[in-house]
Amino acid sequence: MNLIVKANLIDIVEKEIFAAEVTILNKKIISITRISEVLSTYILPGFIDAHVHIESSMLVPSEFARIAVKHGTVATISDPHEIANVLGVAGVDYMIENAKQVPFHFYFGAPSCVPATNYETAGAVIDSNDIDALLSRKEIVYLAEMMNFPGVIYKDEEVLKKIASAKKHGKPIDGHAPGLMAEDMKHYFNAGITTDHECFGYTEALEKLKHGVKILIREGSAAKNFETLISLLKNYPEQIMFCCDDKHPDNLIESHINDHVKRALRQGHDLYNVLRAASYNVVKHYNLSVGLLQLGDNADFIEINNLNDFNILKTYISGALVSENGNSFIKSVNAPIVNNFNCNLKTANDFKLKCDGENIRVIECLDGQLITNELFVASFSIDGFAESNVEQDVLKIAVINRYNDAPIAKAFIKNIGLTQGAIASCVAHDCHNIVVVGTNDEDMCKAVNLIIKAKGGISLANGNEELVLELPIAGIMTNQTAEEVAKAYIKLDQRAKALGSKLRAPYMSLSFMALLVIPELKLSDKGLFNGQSFQFTNVFVN
């Protein structure tokens, strides 16, 4: 049966708008006829998230898709790096199989850095042989972000083998090079890496664009680079794509790539440049089969009310109506439970840290950024043990190995803002060990044990108050609906802010404090780490 759609067609290939009658048969567009009717709505290619970790939504792919289509998203370039760090190749397979159960275009990458570094404990290893096998599969369309930029620059043999496999299979290589400049930038991108989503400065992004790199403008739950980078779209329209990278469930319910589009248009950017960044550029770079509203294309498109409000009325994927007026027609899928959680409960004494110096090296968390700064402040001790200094907002942070019992790594962090209690999460990039920040050891221990008992989750403890959102799938996702997860997450988020946190997304920011490949100072389960020198460093400074 034919499907016929009449609307003003926004042709982002030829850059024109005209009234059209579009006929669809067997998932394909079989005719586009110009008509003289006056029509009120517009159709255009569906949006594509050019880089996202589905796992960070705490939802399985099928549930992510159920919500994303409401916002006009029809496809994602998905890096299953998070679950791969927990379960290896089996985790990648898990994502692919779940994704197949819904009408949505998921394009997965081969996670290039599992583990991301040798300075932390992950649940699995994906080596160059595994990468080659993954890239040989049709479901895997690219080599996912190459976080090990020192390995690229200094020609680590295993890293180069992974890059060589991508070239052999003719698949693009995603980059991850925060702050990289000058000769290091040149060596990194000359290796064949073609994108970067980690630019946190305009000058840095501009320099990468001049190297021919595609810049992904990211606006996620924690990392917000849109305002800094969007002006690049005017002069480099063919090299810009939009992405979220990480999207927590409450934010996903509110918006997705449609937010990038609306904001860019409100700032006066050219309509075709904006829509190409949200679809066309992604399709061409990754050689996707997602349709662009051309004759013979897959029938993937959205209908909007007008060019001013840009509200999504309908979303079509492969000719099927998957969302209308904010209602998704994709059904929730019950996914099997898989996990890798093997540590025992902790005691408050496990979180004690002997004071070994007059000063401490402190992680400075920056709201809306993944990068951190390194600060030096006077240590605060009681009975010979270094403690959180709530008045100075210098709190104890700890990372606990979730895969086996090991000593707890401890350090200090500024700008989390808690004046009471503790918050914890094992959605902690990249290895998903448990990260906790608190005002005292007792609440830190309670928050961590809530996660250990649940074999995954995010939590809060403040005296007798104990809250946890359980994430039993790999310790980072759940079978709950997006609405249920968002409700529980919002409650935890609000309580963390009630306990003093001034961060826009306390749990998302917390999840990046163990991400060693983002400078400057982070904490792994093995110790405090300097991302600039790429080596461990001491907490105490005399």
C-alpha cells in the first residue's frame, strides 16, 4: 500500500523549498511531485545524533529510540564504549541485538579503547584482533573515538593496528583529542582520524577544522559546547555535525538534536547549513543509508509545523509513522539482564585517608565541562586523617573497583558543593567503577553500598536517608521505561542540589571525574591521575 504525504518539502541537497506530494512504497520514496497547493506544514530529513553513548541515558537502545523519535531523531552514531568496558565484545553484541527490535537506525562503532587506558581497571579488553573482527561486520560502520591520543602520537603498535583495520575495511575513524594543539594535533589527525567532538575552545576547534577535521558540536547533559562553537557553522558548514555524546534520561525526554537545530536557527544561522549539520553531513561522512528526502531514498523524514517554532509533528522511519504529536509508537522492549559486578560491601574505615602532607592536590570540577583543573589547597585533618572541608567546598572523592575487591582510591574535589551527605554512581566513564563524593566517610560508605547491593546504579545517602536508582543491566542501564527512570533520576538530582550541589547535573558531572583521557586531573580506582602528563600523581604535596 502506498503512503502519500503532502507538505512543503525542504530539500537540503538542492537547497530549495517547494510544495510536494511524496509517494512511499516498500519503505522507499518512489516519487516526488511538485504541486501548486498551498500547504501549511513542512517535511525534511530526520535528525541524526553524530556521536552518542546510548548507555549514558541509562536506557537500553530500544527505549532510547522510543523517546528520541518524539524529537525527530531517526538515527544515531552510537559508540557502545561504555558497555564494552564492562562486558567486552559481548556488550557490543547486546546493544546490536536490542537495537534490532525497534524501527530506528542505530549505527554502531567498534570501541577503540577498551580499556581506555592502562591506569584503571575495566571489566574487559578489546584488542586489535577483536577490532578487526568487529569492523568486518556490516553492523559496525566506524572505529569509535580514539581516546588514546598519546598512543597515536607516539605510534603505539596496538593502537596503530586498530587504525589500520579501519582503513582496511574502508570505515571512518572517530577522534577524541581534547585540548590537543600544534604538532601533537598534526600527528594525531595525520594518522587518519577524521572527527572530534571534544573541542572545548573556539581556537582549538578552528585549528582542527583547518586540518580538514569534522567538528561535532556537542550539547549533552554535562558537556555543553554549543554556544562556544556554533559560530563555526557559518564558515565551515560542510565540516560541522551535531551530537549530544551523553544524555541523561530527564534531558532526553525534554529534547535531543532538535534543540541544536532550534537554537542555531534562533541565532540566525542559514537554514540549510543547520539542517545539513543535523543530517546530511552525518549521512555523507559515515556513508549511511538514512534517507535525505530524495527520490529512491529510504523514507526517513519528519514533519514540522513551521520554520519559526520548528515543532516536530510526525516522525517517519522507513515509511512507518513512529511518532505523532509527542506520542511514540515504538513499544518498550524487555531486555535480558547481563552484568559484571564482583566487589564486596565496604565499611566507613575503608574510606579513611591518612593525612600525609600540609597541602593537597585537588580536582576542580567545572560546571558544563568534562575538563577539570588542578588546584592546591591546605589539607584539613582530624586525628591524623584527611577529611572533607565543607566550608571550603573541598570534599573527599573515592573510586571503588567494581570488578574485584581492591584498596579504595581517594582524593579531593572542589565545586561539587555538597554541605551534607554523599552521592555515588557507577555510571562512571570509562570503566564504570563506583565514584563517590561526600562530606563524611559514613555517608560515602552508605551510598557506595547501595550501589553494590543493586549491582549498579546511582545513589544518595544522608544519615538515615538512602536513595538509589538501580541499574542492573551491566551496572549502567535498566529495563524501566524512560519516564520511570527520569522520575527517579530527577528525585536524586533534586536531593543532591538540596544537599548543596550547585552543578546543573551533579550526577553527570560526577560520572566524568574518573575519565582519565580528559585533562587535567581525574581519579581512577588505582589513584589520582594527571591527564596532561598521562601519569599518576600524589594527593599530598609538602
